[in-house]
Amino acid sequence: MAQREDMLALIRAAYAARGDGDVEGLVTAFHTEGVFTLMGDKSALALTGSMEGHPTLRAAFGQFIADFGFESREILTELVDGDRVAVHSRVVVRYNPSGKTVSTEMLDLFRIQDGKIVELIEFADTAQIKAMIA
């Protein structure tokens, strides 16, 4: 049970850092060779794809945070199985350049190793993201 709670605490801390615009806090939740993938068709939305390692994550998360503010997050479901965690959330996202705000749902699939995130695969409504930035 403690391992489950430790993994959820790590994820919640990463979410809090993201919500606070804390790039370093978010990056330190990841293993040094951790991978973040925003799923989607790269030809439709350039933001999609994988980023690996602290330097790359720092740059990518810095840009995401500069462009998209997470005004709120409501965790709807958390499922833990071994070293994997699935989190379904409802978030209110603001596109900072235009100020446009939308509510959407996301699914995050995590793999945890040695108390750090080694993999995060995020499923978001990329069509909605594309419409926000258009």
C-alpha cells in the first residue's frame, strides 16, 4: 500500500508543479532519462511526440507552461497496477497568448521506477488544442 501511495504522491506533486508553472519541480519528478509523450498525429499538431531526458524535458515543459496554463485539475480516476499508474483528469486549460480557456479531459499513463517517472504517455484532445492555438 505504501508503494501505491508513494507513486500517487509523486504524480500529484508533478501535477501541482505543472499547475504552479514550476518547470524544475515538474522535471525533478522524472527520472534523468524519463520520457514524456503527447500522443497524436505530428503532421496535424507539431506539439505531439516524445521528449527524453531532463534537458529536453526542461525545454519542452518550459514551452508548454509558457503557452498553456492549467487553471484547475480534477482527478476523476486513479488506477495503480504494479509500477504503472493511469490517471483520468478533467482540466481547465488557458492558452496564454490568446487567453482562451477550455475544459477538457486527459488520460495520463505513467511508469514509475526508483521513485521517479520514467515514462508518461499523455492522451489529450489534440483537435481541441489545435483549435485553441489557431
